[in-house]
Amino acid sequence: MEKSPGDEAEGDDWEAERLQLRSELGSRMKAVRQACGFTLEVAAQRTGLALSTIHKIENGRVSPSYENLVRIARAYDIGMERLFSSDHEAQQTTRMTVTRAGQGRKVRSRNFEYEVLCNALAEKKIIPLVTLVEKRAPLKPEDLESHDGEETLYVISGRIELVVEHYEPVILEPGDCAYFDSTLKHGLRSVADEEAKIFWACTYVDVDK
């Protein structure tokens, strides 16, 4: 079945938004690194990432994984909300905040598009996200990631496959919820043609503090 001009235009708009989000995240991450006083060489040493990888992320050429976002935030000794904030948002220290529907900060990561919720609250222990999950091929061991903390996800729409190390893959549908230890290698993907959307909450705990 051939795509209609409308379908192609919609696809072009989506790709343009995706590139813009990736570029915006890269610019914010570069600004945060510079504000911390780190050169690319120092950032690479502290994060354990290749200098070229950090450079590509900051220039919007590649999307970081969630694991790498965690590694960068911890290496810079900042809360993850700093990576998602504009300069005028970064200093907010309120202890209660509300995000209205559709008004979260959109962030493009590898294989996911996040809407970051309640980002005005600094140094929080939990990162709440509404996430669009892409459809892709079955996950291989090298596609799985791990990091400190715990995660829970609740399926809003679509069907996803959750893969967690040492466990059989599980299919989750709207209304299903899962909770797991993030130190186990894990990954997820959409397995349906319709949009897959989840509420995803990840703990952000620095084990060295």
C-alpha cells in the first residue's frame, strides 16, 4: 500500500521534531558541562564515555541512552533535571510542583521520546516520565542496559515487550504494570503497530553519597 502525501508530510514533521529535540538536549548538556567547568576530555574521564560520543551528543548528532544520561548526570554531580532544564529553570528549588497535561519537557533519547514531568523540582529521588516506545526488532543482549536504581512502568496504550536479565520476556498491555531492579540488564520495545505510550518512573540514587 502506497503512502499518501499526507502520510509523508506527517512523517517529515515527526522526523524534524525528533531532530530538533535531539539538538536541544545536546545544547543543554553542553551548557551544563561548561557550567561545571569541564572540558570534553575531563567529561570523558569522569563519565567513562568516549570523548567522541560526548561531542556527538552535544552537537545533536546522536541520541544518548537513558543509561548514559544517568552516567553523565552523576559524573557532573548534578540532578538529572539539570540535563532537561533551560537555564532559567535550573535554579528552582521548590519541594512541590505540578505538570499539566502535555506540558512536560520533551526529550529525545535513543529508541524513546520522553515527556519529563515535574522537572521544576530539583534534586528529586524519582524521575517521572511519559514515554513513547518505538517498534523495533527483537532485543539482543547488546541492546540491554543497566544502572543503579529501580524502575516501574505502567502501559497507557499499545503493547510492549519488557526484557529483564534472568527473566523470560513479558508482553505488557494497557493497564499492566511492572517493577524491576535497574541493576539487571533490561530493555523494552513496542510490538504493535499503534503508538505505545507508558508512564515510567525511575529512581535516581547516587550510591556513592
